[in-house]
Amino acid sequence: MKILIYTDDFAPSIGGVQTITAILAHGLADARSPANGRPAEVNEVTVVTRTPAGSMDDARFGFRVVRFPSKRQLYRLIRRADVIHISGPAILPMAIGYLLRKPVVVEHDGYQAVCPLGNYLHLPDRSLCPGHFQNGNYLECYRCQSVEMSRARSIRNLALMFPRRWLLKRIAVNVGASDHTGRRVALPRTQTIYHGIEDPLAAAPARASANSPVQFAYLGRLIPEKGVDLLLRAAAIAQKSGRDFSLRIIGDGPQRRELENLAAQLSLNGRVEFLGYRTGEQLIETLETVSVNVIPSRWEEACPLTAIEQMMRGLLIIATELGGTAEVVGDAGLKFPIDDADALAACISRVIDHPELIRSLGDAARRRALDVFSKDEMMHRHLELYGHCVHAGGAVHE
């Protein structure tokens, strides 16, 4: 099967979408597709992206990578493919696939289908959007975007929402990264395929027992939507109660200096450590002494990869009861209401007072991750979907 994967963001850029796209491409290239009773056939995978290669050697991938194709080249690549997988609802490849009557599968890792900014946040007050675009309140969408961009760009983004929605209603399948995402984008022919990763503990399944004092960690970008300031305020509340613990902030971003100042104002110096961005072996070593991963997001993440990764490692997860994050964690962790520092502090205190939860809920998290978020399951679901799409035909011309 000839599979074309289109993604604006790809390696060497780093992030959840880039990671999952790479895992999917590698997995599809290594897998074989059923061929109507004949021997299974090798997949020919091509990744098309608008991310520059930088110093990366694309020859190291087990599949073809095409960067910054011309419109003519993109047309030829799509025409040659059996199925087109688009990470995020990019209009041009959707339109070409529709015109060529090709089976197009769009994966929704965000909310570009229902929000001009894609994050489903109301920027003037940094609150969750009540659904202004779906409700036809386009002027508020314009005002929201104007917080961060020019008038011309705000109008352009809003205008592009209409052809994007039109195309999304006519492609073969929309794939939500979680049930929540599928409900939010509200498109026909939508199904859920969760992200999947390799088991990082396959070669070394044993985990160390809980450390004393308990070490908590946040892993991700330092931006307001991620709620790290809420975590610091909750840590200050737990500290005032006399409980002993440590907190590692792993990651970087535009809010770092502000968060460091907030930690100092809350008298958390010596309790909180800002480690900056880490990856690979350095990240693994940093997480070896961490017992609890905290995800205090203020926005509806679709299917947070950081939660899946740390659940797979057997870490206890404390997360916001919100969107795809709550769905991923399920009953295998502790959850608290959005923007509630007192409730988060209560979760932190509960873990400190009952350290046995680190083992019991950590084991539950790992079991859930292995059952629901495995790479093999993700590959199987995608290959099954592609085969059905190719057999059924291309775009839905309504």
C-alpha cells in the first residue's frame, strides 16, 4: 500500500505531534498490509512536511521524506498514493485529495476544525472557549485572535475555517486522538484511534520504590495554558501545611522567568527546581527519582503524549479533570477541577500522606497504558482503517 502522510510539523522539530507522526511512519514502513487474500504487501510510506531538515539526514529514516514540495509536486505525490493521512486539517492536501477522489484520513490532534487558533481557548481571559465558531459568533473569534495577531491575519484565519469545515465533512474519515476530541470537532465519519508508543520498560520492567521526600515533576512547555503557575501555588499551599516534598519543572518556554519569580515570591526556593529542556538519556535519568507526574493544564489537550509516556513508565499521574487528559488518565490516577489550586494541593498532600498510592496507582497507570496506548494497537487500527478506505473508495461527494 502506498501511504502518504502529510504533516506541517515533523523532525527535527520536537513535540507530541512530531513524535507520534514519526512513530506512525516508522511503524507503517515496518508493517505489512493485507492484500485481499494475497500475501501481505510491504507499505511504501512517504512523509510530506513543511519543516526544514536543518542538519538532519533524512536518509536515516526507513521511509521517504519530502520537504517543502511545490503544489505540482504535492499533486503528483497525492495522485500516486493509495491513501492520504493528514496530521491536522491542512486545506491544500485535503482539497487535492478530494479533487482526485482519493481516500483522505485526517487526524485531529487539536481543534483547528472548530477554532481558528486551534487551541479552543478564549484568549482575552485565557478561559476555555464556549464554542464561539460553532455558534456563529465570528466577531468574537476575530477579537480572540486579535490578542496575539494582526487584523489581516485574524480575518484570514477566520475565512479559512469555512473551506476547511466543508472539506472535513467530505473526506473519507476523521480520526480523533481521543473520544473527547471527536466529540469536540463534531464531524461526520469520525472514529477514535489513541496514540501508541513502545514500552520504555520492556527491557527493564522494575521501578524503584517511592523516594522520601516524594518527588513531583511537571514535564512540558512553560506557557500559561499548561498551568504551571497553578502547580506552584498548589505546592505553596502544601508546603504551608508542613509537608515535605520536592518539585522538578522539566521544560522551557516564554513563561520561565515569570514562573521562577513566582516560585521565589511563594518562598519555594529550595523546594522547586527549574531544570530546563531535557531529552533522551538525560530526561530518563532526570525522571528516575520522580514518583509523580503533574499535568495542570488549563486547555483541553487532545491526547497528551507526556501523560501516556509517564503512565507507561509506571508513574502516578495527577491531572486536570479536563478534555483528553482526563480521558487518557481514566481511573488510573488522581484528578482535580480546572484552575483549582486548593484541589491540586489536596491531591499532592494525599500522595505525601499515603505514599502507597505511588505504587498502586502507578501500577494501574502502567497497565492502562499497555492495554490502551500501545504502538501495536495504533498500527493495527490505522492499517485496518486504511484498508477499509482503499476498498470503499475516495472522497464523499455530497
